[in-house]
Amino acid sequence: MIPRPEDAATAASLQTARQLLLHRRNASGWWTGRLSTSALSTATAVMAQLLASQQTSSVAERSRLERRVVGGLEWLASHRNADGGWGDTELSFSNISTTMLVHATFSAVNAQQPPLFHDGWRTVIADAQAYIDRAGGVDAVIRRYGKDRTFSVPILTHCALAGTVPWNRVIPLPFELACVPQRWYAAIRLPVVSYALPALIAIGQAVFKHRKSFNPFTAAIRRAAIPRSLKILESIQPINGGFLEAAPLTSFVAMSLISCGQLEHPVVQRCLQFLENSVLADGSWPIDTNLTTWLTTLSVNALAANPDGFPEELDCDAIRSWLLNQQYRTVHPYTGAAPGGWSWTDLPGGVPDADDTPGSMLALLNLRRPGEIYTEAERQSLEAAGEWLLGLQNRDGGWPTFCRGWGALPFDRSSSDLTAHVLRAFQLWQDRIGLPTPACAAAMQRGIAYLSKQQRPDGTWLPLWFGNQHHPNDENPLYGTTRVLRALAVTAGANSPATLRATTWLLDNQQPDGSWSASRELPASVEETSLALEALADILAHSTASENSSLSDSGLQSRMLSAGDRAFRWLLQRVDTCTVDTPSPIGFYFAKLWYFERLYPLIFAVSGLNRWDAVRNRTISATIPRFI
């Protein structure tokens, strides 16, 4: 047996981390968190409200809009980087996309509403222009996103509306395609990802209005499609006005339609109301309203790993009831998704996806201890979620984020991290209740085969929704690899060749002090160290149940114990120095749009610490040396 550490300081640190997470609950008993404020969100929100202020006939409304415009610009001016540019978050490196958006917004105010412009901002514009020139301007934006028009066209449209980019550099969008039946969207290969339909419609109309069309046949079709596409846009807008609960997407829609003379259109008015409701006290906007459902399921699953069980102060019944109520019970108007999934938030702008749905399934399963009876409502909820995920699985065996079959663009393809998450949910479902149909087991085998094909020669997997800004390609092989390792540990086997290769890579990339980053030479983070520790704990927990452990034969088991214990101590030191909740920009909201969530490091740390604490207390193979 590997004994539980009896050191009082270690036990106290573990309890401190768990209590810190519990104290971050909202008044209802679950977790809301706080997303990073964003220069990109702020620039786009300011631009939308600037255009609205110029067209409104209400003096009072103009005054309110102008106050928010000035507040946003003041925040942007005080949060630029030393190189004259802006990153997506306060912790992000400057990038061409955000800097062009901010520069365009300042330039538009200077040109279109001079009374709002401060003379000190001229330096801001000049320094930003210098950064843009060095980075490559419009060509750099287009290169950054390649064939995916989801973000490049909105950025250039924003700049064209500000007068900093000519309209002939903005690529037209075929917004008329939004008028075809929704079931055809995958087949016609839209030039934007599945969640960007509002941008396709609104920005497509703006480009059509401001950029001359030289094809009379295409122009006639698009002119005729305007009323119908606007009705579609109105039908998919959430009641609170926020598309995907995202200020950038909502702002792009608003500014585009305002430029077409549609200020009074209900879609625009709801967009502006959303922006007014979501502005922060310091004048900035976050990248999204919140990730409440995602954070709650992550927190539940982290606390469930505690070898002593859930803390008494956690109201599992209330969380279970709330989570069941967040499941979509009807066809989603935005993506046409069938009932059964969950989104990242409990707000109207959420969309069901293949990361939040397995996370919610795991939380529902974990909220009852092994052997405890699940209610009929819980069983039906899990079966509906399973059916939804079965319908989402792609032909290649992997799972995409939102819609099956949208394979043309990166953020619509199958991904390793989502596929791994689904497999873990299905496996725990099978272990606790039993899969309801053979189709679920067959889907799992196809998912495992997909992951096998996606493993890179060095043993790693790349994720879709997470990255590392220090990595040359903004990639995060550690995130992807640890997610897949956890799935393989419970499905394909902790001792499989794929697991051995990935585990070797993970161990080889640990920093000398016990921490991890996306790769060995990059700055470490609490999030990445915790993810690695989780993966090591899961592999050890499942490999030690095998009578013939290749991990032991290869010597990896001893290395894993040593590496895990060093990471365990590194994280405990972060707890003791009150830095365990220091966030890093690790997440992608849209393609290459960074964010950080202030709860991520704490949630991930609690999960990793709990899992390692549990593994250290298991009775396992006698070949494992005593290690404290």
C-alpha cells in the first residue's frame, strides 16, 4: 500500500484547496466563475454602440451610448501592451486581429465623433498602427485564419466600417445560403463554422451593401434574400439578445445591420440591450457572459475525486436538480440540435455541445456514490444525452462540437479532446448503470479507433478548444494528451501501446520543479500541471488493477509515482502561497480567440490533488515501491 500522507501541513493544504473551491459557489450553491475581460470584446462592443449613437434620434439614448463608448475606450487605452498592440485578454500577447479591431475603433471615434475623442489617444492610434504595419495588416489577418471566414471577415468588416480598411479587401459572404433548409447546411459547406450563422447573415448583408457586386445574377439573389434571412436571424436570436452569450458575435451582428440602416430592427435593439446589460463596471466587456454549467460540472467532478467523498456543505440534491433542468428538451432553434444536450451556460444564448454534455453526464453520475440508486428522471436524462451524442458522432468515429457532418472547417471537425470526454462519460455510465443499447458500445469502439488514428508520432494528441500562447503554433499538446489518456485509462486500457507512448511523452516533458506546460521548455501553469497530475492518477489507478501491467514492466510506473508526487507537492506549494488560483490564458472561445476563466486553475488543481491523494491510498501491486 502507498500510505496516505499523514503530515498535518499536507492535509491542511488539501483541505484549504477544497474549501477555496467551495467558497467560490454562488448564492444558489453552484459555480458561476468570472471570465476574462477582453480587448476584442470591448472594441467590437464600442464600435456597435458608436454606430448606434450616430443614428438614434433619442438624445437620452445617444448620451447613454456615448458614455459607454468613452468608458470602453478609456479601458482600452489603459490596457494596451508595451508593443502598442492588444491581446485578447489582459494576460495575452498582442495579436494582429485584436489590435486591428481596437485601432479601427479609436480611428472611427476620431473621424466620426470627434467630441468623444481625447487628444491623448492619438498616440494610442499611432502606436497601434506601427504594430499593425510590423505584423502585416490585412494580409496577416487573412493568413491567420486561412479558409475559415468565421473571424477574418467580421474583423475586416469592422475595420471597413471604421474606414481603416477598404471594402474591396473584405470577402463577400453568401448570406443567401442561410435561407436554405437547416438540414442542408452541412452539405452546402458554408464558409463559416456552424455557430457563426448570425455573422454570415448580418455581415454578409453589410458587405453586400457597401461593396459593389459585379455579378447582376448574384446581386439579384442576395437582394431578394435580405428579408428572408433577417427573419431567420430574428428567429434564432436568444430572448436576451446575446448570440452565444458572446459580446463579439453580438456586436458584429449589430454593427453590420446598423450600417445597413437597420438600427430599429428588433434584432439590433436586442443586441444593443445585451451589450448594455453585459458591460462591466470598469467599462469593458468579457468574452462571454459566463460558463456556469461547464464550471459547475467541472467542480462537481473535481470534488467527487476526494477519497473522503463530497463535503457536507455541498448540496448535491440541489445541484442535481438544477443540472437536470439545464438539459435541452426541445430542438434548438440555432443549430437545429435534437433534445438531450447541455451547453456551457444556463443563459438563453447557450448552444448544446459535445463537451458540456459529457461533462454534465459525468457530474450526474458522480453526484451519487457507487451503489447508490439513480432515479428514473436521472436515467432518462442520461439516455437522452446518450442518444444526442450518438446522433452527433461523425463518420470518422470522433465527435465534433455542435453539428454532425460540418467537416470543412477546423472548429466543426471531430476533435480528440471532445471524443475523449464522451468516451469517459459513456464508460462511467456503463459502470454505474449499464449502457441502454448496443449502439452505445459500438460508438465507443469507433471513438477509440478515431483516437488511435489521431495520435501523433511523438505520442501526443492536439485539442480543439484549448491552446498555449507560448507555443509556436498556439497549440497545447499537453491538454489534448491528458484528456485522451484519461479516456484510454478507462476504456482501451491503461497499458495499451498508445497509452505507453503518450505517458512517456508526458513524463519526458515535466519541468525540473515538478510542473508542466504545453511542452517542457515553456512557462508552467497551475492548469497544465493539474491536468497532467489527473492523467497520471487515472492511468495508475486503472493499470494497477491489471495482473500484467506493462507500465510496471517498462519502468514507467516508478517514474509516474515520482513525477506525480513532485507535481502534487508543486501544487500544494501554490495553495500555501495563495497562487493556486492564478489563471493563464488557456482557452479558445472562437478560433484563436483566447480567454481565461478565473476558476479554471482552482478547479483543475482540486481535481488533480484529489485524484492523486486517492491513488496514493489505494492498495495496489506490491511491485510499486513505497513513496512518500
